[in-house]
Amino acid sequence: MSGQSCGRWLGLIGGAVESRLAGIRAGLGVGSRTVAVVTGTEFGSIPPLKESDGALRAGCMAGQAVRRELTAFVRGLHIPRTLHPDTGPMKITGTAQAAAKTGKGTAFRRRRSVVTVLPAVLVLFVLLPAATGCVGVQGDSQDRKKRPNVLMVMTDDQWLESMRVLSKTRKLLGDEGVTFDRFYPSSPLCCTSRSTYLSGQFAHNNGVRHNSVPQGGYDKLNEKKTLPVWMQKAGYATSHIGKYPNGYGKKDPEHVPPGWDEWRGSVDPTTYKMWGYQLNENGKLHTYGKSDEEDPELYQTDVYRDKGVDFIKRKAEGDKPFFLSLAFLAPHGELLKNKDGKPRKSRKKGNAGKKASTDANPESKQSARPVVGPAPRPAPRHKGKFAKEELPENPAYNESDMRDKPRFLQKRPNLDRETTEEITESYRGRLESLLAVDEAVEKLMSTLKSTGQLDNTYVVFTSDNGFFFGEHRVPTGKFLPHGASGQVPLVLRGPGIEAGKHSKELTSNVDLAATISDIGGADPDLALDGRSLLPYGRDPRKSSDRPVLQEIAEGARRTPVAARGHGKPPAGGPPDDDVSAGRAAGAGDLDMDGPASPALGPQGKKKRKAPRGQEYSAAYEAIRAGHYLYIRYSAGGRELYDLETDPHELTSRHNDPGYKKVRTFLDQRLDKLQGCVGGECREEIPEVPEPG
């Protein structure tokens, strides 16, 4: 059978099976997981496949995918072993017989639905492999060989607007896959975000609420219940290269986390050096260059790239599918020191251009300038590529009226000309560091193609969090849920994913583990808070009313934050002395892993520490639903933005009487979402009421 016929045939079967199973689920009240065929998403709209071996292989993969989905569906019905098509003849259980005898139509109809679908399931189990031309592919080892590979590429601190300079990535992934335009990290901070990616759980469930102790750090993560463990058990050859959650290697640099067949993780704190970094390579430590010698052959991004290419080449010849996780440091800043031992600050050269402040505010000269987080060193070949780049036009830059913002943001000084020059320089350097990442993506994709793996590989490209460049007077940093740091790129390419499309669905990094597990047929051993994004990649027009949660530090707990004026956290919250992260953020440090934006007092003197408690805390919990962002801070502050009319978050509506119904609705939904576990986190909500 040709690849084209194979794809169409599978599409027709998939549509029919999907329709039938959906009806049965509705009657049985079982889970919402559905059959999704990689060659098409709707009956009657099956995209044609070319007459080629690649198309035929895609058809074979689709047949196996449907077979696995049917297996999962039957198992999900909790039918006794005698009813499963792989294990024995069909028999009606005692429970079903009893239900029928009660005379209650619902129970009887459910039993009949189960019985009537099973013959179809049996027929498909037999026919799918043969009809697609995949004769002889049954059996675990062969089935695993046909399963798709997964390449996960994650950058660090990459903001959404920066994708414009990654022309190769946009061409190879965006033009050939789906771009998710509304993708938000659940916690916009390195360690918390990466822990959510690995666990598939929000911070209030996985326990990693910050970059370091007492609220976070790598040791807070239960490494035995993570994505690589599940993929390894599913038969994948697994490998990680680069950065892992913050703090990895500090206690035991030679420790290899479970689940990784090949491990090349960067050891903190050397992770934050483009030269002189140390890798734990399968239990053995290797240092690459010296931090003060810029050897082009040892530039961190390029070394990671080459190790990824080598892994793909070797595993392409094996029987197992592979899962490669590649985590670049760029465009995150480096943690370097000057000769005097003090942290290196931003370079003070370059023209700030139109963004420079004129110091029109008479109080600005009395305010100290905040420290700007410096850019990492780019690859030598890319130095100066953006030497004349301007900061993007953004009305939120050095925001003039901050009265609607929480107290800790109101107290931020205006950004003067010199600060603006430093922000601009940091922006330029970070863009330059991304050019090596763009080249790495190109090399990885060409390797997948040359080894014959491209058509059988899903590629995911994203970042752990975004980054501020002067928006809302935050010179540099992350942590907060506002668009600058709280929204990041996500591009998905792979078998059955539509090419060159955009999805407007609200999505989150809590969905990544569920998506990759779905691709690999893995079986997570904990309740995932996220959902697979494959259905939204196969049909970018698909939408739902599921909201997205964002939380961090003291705000990431299973009970709502205290109301304004509350002196102590509510029951179930952290102890009173466990508020250091929120206080530090409120005082100005929104980077949390380097000298990024600590606030300074007059004459450059460091401000005294905030009082004990949460008065100045920037910790929060937030909900995104529809076109709204609603934030509740531990200190009592609130923000509500209508992003449809105010995309730059200039006017908070939390005290606007016209938005009272909106705020009340979001308050209630956030109360429930904040303590969610597993399926509760995936529930859809009613449409947000209109203001007025």
C-alpha cells in the first residue's frame, strides 16, 4: 500500500474510532484522553501524504499509534483482564450483570457500549499493521523501534521578542511546525521552571518553589519521579546535555540523576561560564577551558551542540528511539568575577539611543541606579553582530505612572540614561549569544536529516523563563508573571504536526512532560498537572477553556495567599521565617542566581533588609484565563490586566468597579487552581464574564 493510501486509510479509521470512543467516554464518564492519528485530525480532512518511503513509514507509525491508543483506552475502562483483547475471551463482569439487572438504563447502556466497541477494537488490533503495509512490526522490540524520537532544546532566560534573530530556528522549526503563541512558564525562574518541566507538576505539588534553599534548589526535586525515568522505562535511549535545575552538582558533582543513559550535565556554579565550565560526563568530571581564555573551540554552546550531534549519529543506528534533552545557557548571563573578586557588572559602552531617560523626574537624581545584569560572552565569531541594535519600542519601558502597581514596584527608581545604556548593552550581548544557539539548531536538524531520523523525530524548542529589559522599571531580571518574563517561545515540529501554523491555546511548561510522555508512550508514576499538546499541534485551531496557573516562592502553596493585612500565612503555608525569596525579589533581586537587579539606596549604599515577614514580598500566585492576567501577591497587592485592550500591562484594573465581576470570578477560580492536583489542574472553566 502506498504512503498516500496508507495515510488516508488511517485517517478514515482514526476518525471513525475517535467518534465512537468519544461517545462511549461520554456515557462511561471516563477520562478525556482521545485517539489522535498523526496523519489527520478530523474525519474527511486528512492531509495527503507523498508517495515515498518516508510517507509509508509515517503511515506505519500512525497504525502503531492508533493501536497503542486503543490499548490505553481499553485499559482506561477498568475492564477485568478477561475482557482485554490481548489476554482472553470477552466476558461480562459480575458488576455489569448486576447493573443490567437493576433495570437502570444508564448502567445497562454503559455495559452495552463496552461490549459493542470491543469487537471493533479487536478488528483494528489485527488489521492496522497489515493494512498499513507494516507486516511484521508487532512485538515490543519492533514497536519501540518505530516509535518517534524526541529532541528537547531549552534555552535560559530567553524572552519572546528575541525569536526574531533566530532565523534558522524559525525556518526549520516554526515554518515546519506549530508555534504556540500563548505559552507561559508556571514559575518564571530557572530552577522552578525546569523542575516543572521534568516532573509535570506545578511548584505547589513538586515542592520546588525557588532556585535555592530553603524553598527550592535541585535537592528539593524528587529525581526518581521525573520524565527521563519514565522515558527510559518506556524503552528510550535517554541523554541530557547541559544545564539542570539550579544547585545540581554542588553537594555531589559526580552524581548522575536516574533515568539518563548518557549524562553530560553542567556542574554548578561553573554552569554559568561560557569558558571554564565543568561537565559530569557519566560520572567523570571534565573541565573545558579557562574562564579568562576565550578559546573558540571550547565555547560552551558549540561544545553542547557537538555532543548532541554525536549522540544522534550513534543512536540513529540503534534499535531504540532516543530522547535527547539539550539545555543551553544562552542567553543567561555569566557569573564571572573581576580581578578584585567582585562580581562583574554590565559593560558601560554603546549608545542607548532613544530609550535614554532625560531625568525629567526631579526625584530621579536622588534615587540610586539599580545594577543591570550583564550579558554572557557570545561566540567570538558573533561579537559585535548587534552592536548598534536598539531596545524594542515598548511603552512599558521605564513606565511613568506606577500607582496601579504593587508597593515593591512603585518604589523602583526611574531608569536614567546611564542605566539605559547598560540595559541596551546587556540586550545586545544576549542577542549575540543566541546566534550560536540558532546555528546549533541548524546543525542538529541537518544531522537528523542525514541520519534518516528527521521524519521520525519530534523537536521541541522553548525556554525556562523570559527576561525584563526595563519594562515596569525592572532593569533586568525575571521572577514576575508579567509578559516580559512570564511568556516564552514554544515551537513543536514532528510527525503529524501541521507546518507553519500558530496555536492560540493557553499553554504552560507544565504540559511538556505530558506531551513528551504521550509521544513516547511512557507511563508517569505520579499525577501530572499538565496535558499533552499533541492534539493542539495536530490541529492548531483546536481550543479549550483551561486556565493557566503561575506561582512562585511563598505564593506556590496549596492554600491561597493571605488577604491584604493578614499578618501570617494561612494554614498550610510556609513558616514565618521562610519568606526570604519573596523579600529578596521585593527588594529588587529578580534574577535570584546572580547580581542582576539588587536595589540600591541613595549614594549607592545597599538598602537594609526588609522587615521580617511578607510586607515587601514579591511572591505571588496568578491565573491566566481568556485575555486576562490576575496576580495576588503574598504582601497583599493585586494586579488585573485586560490584555486585549492593554497588552503592555500599563493599567491594572484590580480596583476598577467596571471589572469587579471579572476579579471576583478570577479570585474564585484561582482559589481552586492554587491547590489543584493532577486532573483538577486541567479542568476547563466557564468563560470569564465581560467587564461592566
